[in-house]
Amino acid sequence: MMKMMSSHSSRTPSLLFCEVRSGDCLSALPSVCLQLKESKRAVNSLRDFVDDDDDDDLERVSWSGEPVGSISWSIKETAGNSVSNHEREQLKSRNSFSSYTPLPKPASTYSLSSFFRGRTRPGSFQSLSDALSDAPAKSYAPELGRPKGEYRDYSNDWSPSDTVRRLRKGKVCSLERFRSLQDKLQLLEEAVSMHDGNVITAVLIFLKRTLSKEILFRELEVRQVALRHLIHFLKEIGDQKLLLDLFRFLDRTEELALSHYREHLNIQDPEKRKEFLKTCIGLPFSAEDSAHIQDHYTLLERQIIIEANDRHLESAGQTEIFRKHPRKASILNMPLVTTLFYSCFYHYTEAEGTFSSPVNLKKTFKIPDKQYVLTALAARAKLRAWHDVDALFTTKNWLGYTKKRAPIGFHRVVEILHKNSAPVQILQEYVNLVEDVDTKLNLATKFKCHDVVIDTCRDLKDRQQLLAYRSKVDKGSAEEEKIDAVLNSSQIRWKN
């Protein structure tokens, strides 16, 4: 009998394994495990009294009472193995399917430790059988613990200097452990000593969130480096309210006024922007900035008037300039130079008393002569109004004689005219007005003003340069004939 029980115990694990793997009654697993432990304990206690050499003399019997090796035992064993193999194939197919088809993770999952403790959620407990019956088909492996070195990334025992060094290296580091004002200020001082703007800004963001405005402003007042970083950060993120409060606390009236003036950029409506600019005129700006604010308000006021009038003229379709050259954009909120170009393009001939007159704009905003001539030349040349271009540079002296004068230099006039496809005759006229001889020759050669090149070489008595230029003109052209006539002239004493 003892040998029989020994043989029974040797077969027990495989039979129980088949029963458990079959999945017929998972809830009965605790009782089966208990019976298995008791059977093993009994068998182990009996083994001490049995001699292993007598095993061959005893008949081995299975759990069902069938002799091991008999025909009935072989049939049952074969059937059990086939069932186990079939179930194993089904389980394998389910596992392979689940590996390729991701299942939605349930809201409440179980870790390996919760199975043995019977705990599913904090405050609730289950038995092992309940946990196994409620668990999904897919089992999850227990989470492996991280190395201790990784846990130190999230530990709360870093000193301010260590924290700043980690921030500088771009590592994750929580600042929430610094709760007292002394710790926060020490953290800020360590960040400033590192001379790293990103670290200083990160610490300032933490202080801005965890300290009141009064305490933050008071402490930054004596820390100018951190203060400058905070001002720059507030300007970048557009926090005008906190920036105004900071300047008001620091008694920086001029910077306070400039920050208030900067808010006009957020106002889209022209009338509301004009009224806001009017409130900025009385703010404590410097003398230069006060003049700028006044000009900005006046310019926007005029732009509103010009825009309303031109929109009406354009919709009516009775003005030739608006029919030939429709407006591509509104004049509102444009810079002063753009407004001047617009006036020179659409309102060049208007009287000085009108708001849209270029001369009126020049006098009102004290536009320099160079800027005015350059802008007017670009506008009239774009319209190919060459008569207006000529009148722009023609002046009279006190004796009534006319003379051409260009505050910007005639070399720039030539370049602007060529850019706007001016005729060669007009280009040659203004190239001849260039005083520097080398510049004149270069411009004439570049823009193919042949007459200017020939006349200049003749005046310089430079035969070699004239011969070199002769090879650049077309064969049999009028320019080649003119060059030959100059070269064959006996009245010129060539220097080379």
C-alpha cells in the first residue's frame, strides 16, 4: 500500500496539472491545492519507513485504481493526453491571437501581488478564486523594479545645488520639495551662480507660481540678474498685467508707460486703437518717446480719414488712378514711409491742405528731404510718370535759372529708374549728372548708355578704353560708327 501511495504521489502533479489547465473549475483551485499539499505531506512521512529497493516487488496503481501499464490505464492516459494537447493548442492559439490583436486594457487590473493578497482596489479585498475568475484571459507579468540609480531622479533629497546641476543637464527634477522661502531663494541663487538662462527661467517660473507677487517682487528687487530674466520672460509670453505690476512696484515709470503703450498691438479695431493711443499721450514717456506717441496717434487718425475717402472713390469707379491701379491693401496701421508712398502713388497732385497730400505728410511729420525724394521717386517711377520725376529734381535759383539736384545722389536715381524700366534716353540724362567719372563710366557701361561712354572716353582722351568698348557694341551700329569717327578725329590729342 505504501508503494501504491508512492506511485500515486508520483502521478499526482501531471493529473492535477491537466485538471487545472482544462479550466473547468478555476474556483476550485484553492481546495485542490490544499488537498495536494496534504497528500504530499502524508507521502513524505511514509517514505521514511519504506525501503526504495522494494519498489520492483510492488504493483503500481494509478489514482483511479487501475494498475499502471494495463490496457485500461493506457487508454485513459492516451485520452487525457489528447485532451490536454487539444486544450494546449486552443490556449496557444488564444495567446498568439492576443499577441497580434491588442485588447483594451480594463479599468481595474490586477498585479501579481494583488492576486496573492486578494486586493483589487484600495479598500476592497477578494479571495484568490474571485480574483482568478474576474481576471481577464490575458495575464500580465509583474513590473520589474527600476535600478536604485533611476529612483534618485525622482527623490526628494536633492540639495539646491544638486537640483540646479540636474536642471542644467536637462534631467527630470521636481522643485516641489522646496517649500520654505529660504529654500526657494537658495535655489534661485544657485541657479544665478550657474549663469544658465534656461535654469534661471525655470526656477523663476516655479517661484512665480508658488510665491505671491509682493514677495516675489521684493526678493527680485535685490537680485538684478534674476529680475532681468523675469522681465524678459514676461515680455516673451505677453503677460502684460504682471509686467505692469512689476514696473509699478519697482517705480519704473517710463518702462511702465512703454509696456502700457505696447498693448495697442492687441487692438484690431482702428477706432479703438486710436482712442487707446490717445490715452497713452499723457503717460510719463521720455521727450523722444512722447513725440513718437503723438505722431503715431496723428498718423492713425489721418489713415482712417484717407482710407474712408479712398474706399468711397474706388467703389464709385470714377477716378482714373483707382481704375488703372486698384488698391491691393488697406492703408490702416501702415508705417509712415508706406503711407507716404501710398500718398505719392494715389494723391501726388493734391493740394497741400488735404490730409492725403504728400507735401502735407512731409511737413506734419517732419520727413527729411532724402526720405521724401527717395519715396516719391519710387512711387512716380513705378507709374512711369517721367515728367513728375524730372520735376522732382528740378530747382530754380534766385536768378531764375533751373538746375537739377538730387539729395540722394544721381547714382541712386539711375538705379531706381533702371529698376522701373526707364527708357535709355532718360537713363542717359541722369547718368550724365553723376559727378564722379569712374562711377559714371561704370553705370553707363552697366546700363548700356553708349553715348555717355563714348563722350566720357573722348573727354578723358582715353583711346585704349574707347577701343576696348568698341568691341562690345554691335557691328555696323550707330554706336560703332560714332566711335570710329571719334577715333579718327585729328582734333583730339590722345593720352595713350
